[in-house]
Amino acid sequence: MATCRKCGTRKRLRPTRCPRCRSDLDHTETAVATADLAMATGLLGWIRRGITTVVRTVHRTLDL
């Protein structure tokens, strides 16, 4: 086992963050920033249109 350079906690040898440093990340901030970016670029509208197209194609294929 090795020690983390950032906090000194023992961790695995693989180059990953230790459990203590990993828990310090704020995932909600990342999610909010990603959602803001998606709204600003109009990505959610494109996703909605794509899903609608797929649903319509399935309905036509199955004759519903």
C-alpha cells in the first residue's frame, strides 16, 4: 500500500485517489455546472427531439 500525496492516507498502489480525497469532491457542483452548460447550449432540446423521433419510429414499426 502507498500513501496519498495530498492527505497522507494509505491507499492502493494504482494511481487513483484515496477514499478520503475522493469524498472531498463536491459532485453536486459538478452536476449543476453540467446541467447549466446543457441548458445554455440547447443540448436538452436536441435530446428531447431525438427521443421523440425514436418513439415515433417504434410506433410506426409496430403499427400502434
